[in-house]
Amino acid sequence: MDFVNDENINRYADFVKSLNGGGGKFYIMTFGCQQNEADSEKLAGLALLMGYSAADNPEDADLILVNTCAIREHAELKALSKIGGFKKLKKSNPELIVGVCGCMANESHVVEKLKNSYPYVSFTLAPGDIHRLPEIVAGILSGGKRRFETESDVHPGIIEGLPVMRKERHRAWVSIMYGCNNFCSYCIVPYVRGRERSRRSEDIIRECRDLVQDGCRDITLLGQNVNSYSSDISFAELLLGIAKIDGDFRIRFMTSHPKDVPDELIDVIGAEEKIAPHFHLPLQSGSDRVLSLMNRRSTMERYSGILEKLRRSRPGIAVTSDIIVGFPTESEEDFDATLRALSELRFDMIYSFIYSPRKGTPAAVMDGQVPYPVKKERMSRLLELQGAISLEKNKLFEGRKDPVLVDSFETREGGGICSGRNAWGKLVHFEGTSEMIGTSRDVRIDRAGPFELYGTIVK
Ligand code: SF4
């Protein structure tokens, strides 16, 4: 594995600064997952390095970056429609540079479409090429051609030391690995984000230490398949290494795969207080037949075995999951197995998705695509059942008093409402003030809903 500190980044950034006189504003629009949020913070860091300052809206920007998501067709259409809206901005500001980044920028059919049908788009930048932003902007500013390429193989390794403009101080995303080797049959990720590559543990631990020293209270380790982390140490050892950092903070991680949950990891989660008592472990279907078609390399038996051990090791741990409804050939019997799985496994919450075919994945061309009305009807049954389970789980918090890390504040008539998450990842609302953002407050839970908790701050 090649770990690079790309010295050209500063050289190109200085060049851009000299071309635009250190002025200019940038605007980033982000779609999709936390990995994209984290990437956008790096894109913003690079834009600052090039002398741009942040604009509040695209109309004021000289550089617009759209960080896209390819996971579902809907997300792609939404991004394309937003990009289409920039046509009139380019008309009024011919100097405007519009770049498309993220997973869609690594799909050749999308790149072709952007090149041919969106003349106001200046370049595409695949996820593994983020560090090349200054080089590309420098090329365009100095009169170069529009640039449309999918991921280059110039840097097959990991670029360390990119500048990051973090949105929040109290909470941070830390990418620990990139890509995925699993090729679940419905998923586009391995095709657009490449094979798994893990950062060095010393770089990750150093980044986490710096964050904690800077006041960060909640660190989420990110990876498409975070628990497949494989470097000089295992994922469990990495968690232990981060937990040893002095300070009052929590460690979270996502997203995990059931094939990589060894007992060693479960033991560490059980033993380390700093690891949040929350595990997000996608199940996707309760039917072994469907799981096999999905290429999930897991079974219901294996999955429930993990949960059993996990709950024994860390009593009260919150478990959330992902479920796909209407995968090709899913029968009523298969779907019943999923409903049964929800009843037995009792997740705190699920993210559920109606299966939507992604061009280029094996599932998209499978026979037995389930008609949309059937998928929709199954989805409503699934949501009804899970809603009742989530409510029952959340009710266990009523009357309890736990710290909540405040993320946001909203003004209401006669006061304001703070929102944040407790250690179990539950969303909690309570009366507070804007100064509370970024602090931890003890909150007693008065009432539980299926998706959130409502409480009162304890003085
Ligand atoms: S584990 Fe499967 S669903 Fe998750 S990113 Fe990899 S291929 Fe996609």
C-alpha cells in the first residue's frame, strides 16, 4: 500500500491563489452518506488552501462542487437536476467553475453524459482523486480544457495530510478505510469506490488525538465496511488504541458487515466505555435464500448469533440495521422471514429501502424483479412493525437521565429546542439555548416516540 503526502497539492494551490488573486468563493453541495460528508470537508479544506472562502449559497460562488451519491437512482436524478440548475449561474458568471465529485463522477456513463449534455460543468473528480482538486482547478483557470476522467490510477494508495474544514468542533468523521471488496449484488460501491484500502493506525490515532485535544466529543470512524479495517493492527485493536486517548469523548463507527464481527471485536465493545453502546449492523433480509442472492456472505443464524453475543457483552447496547424490501425474486415467504427477523432481533431502529436497480450491478439484470406496488405494500407492513418495536425500545428510556451531546438549536415561540444524541445514538429534543450546541447536558426523558425522545434538562 502506497501512503502519499502529495507535495504537489500545495504547489498547485499556491498557483490557483496567484491566478485568482487569493479571492473567490466556493460552495459545496453534498449528497449521500457520511463518507461523502467527510470527503466534502476535505474538498472544503482544499478550497480554503487555494484561497477561496466559503459562500453561503451557490449564487455567490466562483467554484461550485457537487459531491454526488450513486447508491440509488433517485439520488442520481436529484443531483443531476441540481447540476442542471447551475446553467443559468454560468450564464451570468462565465468564470464560474462547476465540478462534479463523488461516486457519480466515477461512473463512466454519467461522466459521458456530463461531458456531452452539461457544457457548463468544467470537470469531474472521482472519490479517490480528491487530492487533485488544486491541480484541476489550476488547469482550468489557466485556460486548460474541461476535464472528464474517471478515477486515475496515479495514486492507488492513500493520500494523507489533506487539509480538512470541519463543520463542527464537537463531532467529527474520521475515514479509516476506503472502498469495498464485498460486491453485494445490489450495490454500486465497489465499482465506484474501488477495492478496500486501510489507513495506517498511527495516522488514524494521531488524527483522533488532535481532534480530542481540539474539543471533539464524538468521533465516528468511517468506512464502507469499517470493521474490515486491516492494517498493521485489527479493527478491535484500533478501537482500543483510540480509546486509550485521554479525554471525555465517544467513539462510534459505521458501517459494519456481519462477516467481520469476531469475538475479539465484541469483547472490546463490551469492555471499553468510550465506545458508544450502539452498533449499526445491516441485515438486509431475513431470508437466507435472498441473503445468498444478495451475496451477503451471512445467514440469519450467523447474524442472530452476533447479536446475542453483543447484547451479552454490552447489556443495553442499541442495535440498528438496514433492510432492503423487494429484492429480485423476494417472495411473500421471504418477506415474512424478514418480518420474523425484526420481531426476533428487535432493532432499536432500521433504515429501510425499497430495492432500486443500479445499472452495472448483477441484481439489476436478475429475473424476478418485484413490481413496485408489491414492494410499496411490503414496505408499509415493515414500517408498521418496526415502528411498534422502536417505540417499545425507546420507552425503556422514559424516566432515565443521560448525557446528550447537543448538535443543533431551533428557535420556537417563547424559547428554543435543542437536539442532540445520547450515547445510544438516540435523537433527543429538550428546551435549551443556542449556547448549548457542542456541549453535553444531562437530560431526563419524559416521553418517547418511535423515532425520538423528548426530555427536560436536569439542572
Ligand atoms: S458491504 Fe456490500 S452493501 Fe456495503 S458497500 Fe460493500 S458491496 Fe456495498
